[in-house]
Amino acid sequence: MTKEMLVQKAYEAKQLAYAPYSNFKVGAALLAEDGRVFTGCNIENAAFTPTNCAERTALFKAVSEGCKSFRAIAICSDDEKDYITPCGVCRQALCEFVDVDTFELYLCRTKEDVKTMLFSDIMPYVFGKSAFVK
């Protein structure tokens, strides 16, 4: 799976977003170590708290299918002015299952304008399972 293919999957997932309150649609495509791809979109709720981000939707789908090891994630939105990054909750959820020094993020402004970063770049001081699991 190339970076471009993963980005395309994120854009396809974005089309399924349910965002009637913010009108801010987000798509994510999460690449597992075994090559499977799990997609997600943001799903809003009138009560706001039950709202789920695209990144966590993809992650929870993957974990519920037995997948717990990942290589990369592509994230896109309707905003072509800024690169979209995971929120703090998504960062914390992802760090449970990724190697922060090798997991890549493909942050999209457009399909052609994609910034690649390592997870450790956006979450340098991870609070993760290593603090509890020996």
C-alpha cells in the first residue's frame, strides 16, 4: 500500500462523514502492519460528547477486528488551508497501539499536498501502556 493509495482511502472515507453540526468532514485510513487498511470518518452527535473522530473510528474498527499493530495513518478534511492533525484524544488512543518512533502520519491539505510526520513529532512525551505494562 503506497502513501498515495492510503491518502485516496482517507478521501473516500471522508465522503461517509456525518457532520451536520460542524460541516467539517474528516476521513482517515489506518494501515496495519499486516497490510490491511481500516477506514473511518467523523460521526457527530447533537449532544457533542458522543461525537467520534475519524481516526478513532478507524482505530476502533481495526481493534474490534483483532488488529493491534499499525504502520501509518492518512488524515484528510475539507480544509485545504491547513494540514489536519489528530486531536489530543485521538493521539492518546493511537499511542496505545503504535510505535511512536516509526508510525507515520500523512497529513493532507489536498491529495497532492501531503505532509509526512512521525507520531513522535506530534506527541513527544507519550503517556502510554509502557508506564503500566512491564
